[in-house]
Amino acid sequence: MKLLEEKILAEGHALDENILKVDSFINHKVDPQLMKEIGKEFAEHFKNQGITKVITIESSGIAPALTTAIEMNIPLVILKKQPSQVLNQDLYHTEVASFTKGTSYELTLSMHQIDENDHVLIIDDFLANGEAATGALRLIRKAHATIAGIGVLIEKAFQPGRSKLEEQMIPVYSLARISKLGKDLIEFVSEHQE
Ligand code: 5GP
């Protein structure tokens, strides 16, 4: 998606060869107009597939997942990282390794929000090693729902997330595919490399 690639080049900062900082439009401050366009793009790509819910992981996936859910006119379900005082019963749990923090966290889904009648679309900000997406898939499978695919804003194509998901026959659609990061360097996968 040209708009997102332009924004990444204008405002993204590669911290090193592995991490891209996008705090000024995705992770901290959010660009609502960009999120609106992203929602339209995902809704168009995944249309006519009988998708019943959009699923995301708190917190950076929420903005694009919400605009996607609005465009598709279906509910959004947010997988929770923190145990809650209110939401602490009837939960599916799974453990996920955090890419940015180097630790692991527990991801939960209420048994009341997704069931075997659902066909879901996962939306997240980044795809790196695919741990977050794989954790989300485990929870969705525990709920006996089916998976239409995964949409991510930024795929770091030099990391193994896509292949892990495609091995499980999960369609992956990413709006910007980065082939290389380095100090002051951001390169996208060119069309002939795809
Ligand atoms: P994965 O589970 O695919 O290894 O990593 C995905 C999660 O880690 C994303 O939801 C995102 O929050 C975080 N992440 C992975 N790579 C980056 C990155 O380069 N920059 C930022 N800001 N977050 C990242």
C-alpha cells in the first residue's frame, strides 16, 4: 500500500536491523486517516469470505482492526494481555513470546466472544517471528472458530513470520513488506522479488 510505505519512509525509524519504530503514526500517536484507508484496504481484500469477526491483540492492533471492522460491518474482539479484575472467568489462555520485549506474556480470550460459528480475520500491526499471530490462532482454535486469514500493516519479510503462518495454510496479507532494515535504512520488497 503506497500510502503506508510513504508514511514509513517519512516517519519510521529503524532502531537497528530488526526493529522499526513507528510511534508517530501507529504505536503511540495514531494517524486516524491512515487507519481509515487501511481499514478499507483490508475490507476490500477479505470481502465475500463470510467473515464474522475481526480479532486483534491489544494494544497496537486495535486502531487498524477497528477501522477494518467498521468497513466490514462486523464486531471487533480484542485479545487481552493483562489479567483483568473484571474479565477473569471463562477464559482461554495461551503463552506468547514477545518480539520487542524479549519476555513472554499471557494472551486471553473470553469463551463468550467467539464460538464455532465464527470465521475470523486477525489484524495486527507487525509480523515478525509470527509468535503473536500463532498465539492468536491457538486461542481461536480453542474456541473452535475458523480462520479466514491474517492482515498486517508491516511485515518484516526477512523474519520467519509469514512462512510459519503459510505452513499452517493461513493466508497472509501485508500492506508493507520490508526486506531490509539498518541504521537510517528502510527497504521494501520490490515487486519482482515477490
Ligand atoms: P511477532 O510475534 O510476529 O514476532 O511480533 C509481532 C509483535 O511484536 C507485533 O504485534 C508488534 O507489537 C511487535 N513488533 C514486532 N516487530 C516490531 C518492530 O519492528 N517494531 C515495533 N514497533 N513492534 C514490533
